[in-house]
Amino acid sequence: MDIFVIRGGTPLVGSIALAGAKNVALKALVASLLTDEPLILSGVPLIRDVALMGELLAGLGRKVIFNEHTVRIEKDGKDSFQVPLELGARLRTSSMVLGPLLARRGEAIIPNPGGCRIGARPIDRHIEGLVKMGADISYHSEDGYFHARAKKLTGVTYEFPKNTHTGTETLILAAVLAEGTTVLRNAAQEIEIDDLIALLNSMGAQITRSDTREITIKGVPSLHGGAYSIMPDRNEEVTFAIAAAVTGGRITITNSQHEHLEAFLDAFRKAGGTAEVEGATTTYASGGALTAVDVTTAPHPGFMTDWQAPWAVLMTQAKGSATIHEAVFESRFSYVPELKKMGADISFFDPPVENPEVFYNYNWSDRVPGFHPAIRIAGPTHLHNAVVNITDLRAGATLVLAALAAQGESYVHGIEHLDRGYEAFETRLSQLGAQLKRINEE
Ligand code: EPZ
């Protein structure tokens, strides 16, 4: 188990390019199952989850060849339709192979998906849509697998009960080869979905965003291979923007995704941060004294749930009392006790909410007893060094940001969570001036 030793207090200054978007690359790899022809993806981030997905595809009869940030996937003779439990349990997106396997093989056995420990993360909305398209799916608790079959998938009109990013993508991946037309209503609008749609259309699919929160997919007999370049990761941009602000530095993102970060840029500028857009670049800095700004997370185009953890660190450095209301996942504040070890003044509370069953994006029945959906941060506080533990990906980046802002030397445990979603995080932070080294604990 690796840890980061971080000496805080150095302003981060310099230019950096975003890696490819994790939440596109993983689905693009799954899309390779929809054709027997080679698919070449470039701009793929070199992160553990992508390597794991490569292993998963190899187990399903694909040859996956990585060359730097490009990966070539082609058919490899073997033809399995079962995802091993240990693999599926480590990768939230493992369940997404349901779509392509049912569409082309008529059969799939997949484990209950894992991913970050930020809640139950069920896939009931994925299953409901696939069943409507003609799949027969049952969960066998005795072996921990979903067993799915479908003679053929037929196009349907399906309305999601609530927003689901990967649920929308799973149904798109199932519908592209289905018989007839599928219309998805109350479909997610996360921009990563549009990149997946562009990839699939480049492979011969016929998918359009036919209305607000509506996607229409005309089934086609087959998809061909091709080549596609993955969009940069906007979640990384938020992490580096906040790194600049909390260390009193100045960071330029050379392949900025500012056009997909409006909700973040609004809040960041309101808090006193500066974000200067110039062509393809955006330069972030603290802009002097920061002031508290409340945020409530929401599906795109709202303030993304992936941004709230790093935002909390920014608010520890802002004057006043800031609230963060997490409305997407039912337990995504694992970083709070760790930030408090560093001197942050954070308390939990329950904001009054009309009709919470509808307001919260998770299934109300999944809420964790005793969990509070909001925190209040009093600032500014001087963060000091501590020994902290990472439990999930975005919380991990948060603790690194806090350690970079804190005085003294901090020890951050659980770096494997960071390796899941941030490419060469320590190297890139060091290039910006961070005093940080990775040591192996064993
Ligand atoms: C995707 O997760 C992303 N992951 C998440 O990023 C991101 O935070 C999230 O979308 C919101 O944008 C990937 O794309 C791999 P949801 P996903 O389905 O699809 C509940 C990161 O750090 N729900 O929109 O799992 C669910 O439990 C990750 O990169 C159901 O109850 O999110 C959650 O509370 C973290 N039943 C809420 O809805 C379902 O069938 C939103 O989930 C599906 C979802």
C-alpha cells in the first residue's frame, strides 16, 4: 500500500494538460464489444480502472493492446459472456457490458458492480430498461451474479425514474443493435455521454439527443470498427483549479474543458477565484481572499457530485460559513473526518427538503440511517499536517489538496484509490512545484 508524504505550503504554479476522461474511456472500451472489427481509442488515461477494464475485455474474448495513451481492441477468438466476480467487484462500469453482450450474444453473467464506496450504487434503473427491451435478468444472491438472457433486444420507449449517468449509457449500448427504435426519456445529460454517442455514431450507430433529456437510438444490424479520440477529463480540471486556489498558486490548463464546467466556474468566481479563459486554455488562481459559497450537487448541467469533495477544501480557506448539500449519492462525505484531523471546522446537518424522495437522486430506500446529506464549513481555518486515509477517488484528491495547502508534513494513506482515476498524479503535481513523494508502506 503506497502513501504520499506531502510537505504543504508551496504555491502550485505552471501549465498542465488534462488526461483523457476516465468516465468516457471506460465506456468506450465497453463499446468495443459491439463490433468484431478493431477499435482504436486515443487519449486514453493510463489509470488502474482502464487497465482493469482491459483485463475484463480480455476475459470476454478481446485482445487489448496498449501503446501509451492509445489502445487497440480486437476480437481474440475466445468468446465468453461471464465477468469474474473479483474483477467486476472492483469496477463500477463492469455491469455496462450487459448491454453489448445481450445485444450480440443474448447472454451475460455479471457480478454486482463495485466502484467507489460512496453508496449502494445499485443498477436497478439499468436492469429495468433492459428488461423492457426484452431481457430476462435475475440476481442470484447465492453466487453474487446477475444472470441475463435475451433472444433479441427490441427498441422501446423507456423513461428513467431518476437520473442515471451509466444507466443511460448502458441502455444506449444495448439499443444500438436492437430491433427498431429506442427512445430514452429523463436521460442523463452528462457531457461524457455525448462523447460516447459520438464514438458509437462513428462506428455506424444512429443516435441523437432528440429533445431535452431525450435520446433516440435507431437500431442498426451491425457496427464497424474505427478510431476515436477521448475527450479530456473535466473532473481533473476542477481538481487542479482548486489546487491553484488553495495553495495560492496559478495553474494553466492547456486543454481546458471550461465550456463543460459552467456550474463550477460560476461558483469558483463567486467565491473569489479567478479563471481566465484564453482560447483552449484556462488559468486558475485564488484571486486573493476567498468567500464562502454554498453548493448543492445535481446531475449535469448542475454542480457535479464529483466536485463537492475538492470544493470542501476550497471552502476551508474561504471567509464565512459555506454549505455543501450532496443530493446525488447517499454517502459521499468520507473525507470530512480526515479534513477535521487537519483542522477544518466542519459540521453535518439536515437541510429542510420538500419531498426528499424526489429531490435526492438516489433511491430513498438506499439512504444510510444516521447519514446527513449536508455539511457546513466555517472558514478560513489554517490546515495543519496530519496522517489521513483515502477511501474513494475524489475524496482522495481532496485530501492531497488539503495536505498541499496545510502547513507541515502530511501522510496520505490509500493512494491506490487515486491510481484508479488520476494518471501520474504525483508526477504532475511535482511538476507544478508540489513537495510530494510516494513511498511504499510495506
Ligand atoms: C457516474 O456514476 C460516474 N461514474 C460518477 O463518477 C459520477 O459521480 C456519477 O455518474 C454522476 O455523474 C462513471 O461514469 C464510471 P448515477 P453512476 O447512475 O453512473 C443511484 C467518479 O469518481 N442509482 O448517475 O454510478 C446511484 O446510487 C465517479 O468518477 C440508483 O439508485 O451514477 C446514485 O446515488 C464517482 N439506481 C445516483 O443514482 C441505478 O440504477 C446517481 O447515480 C442507478 C443509479
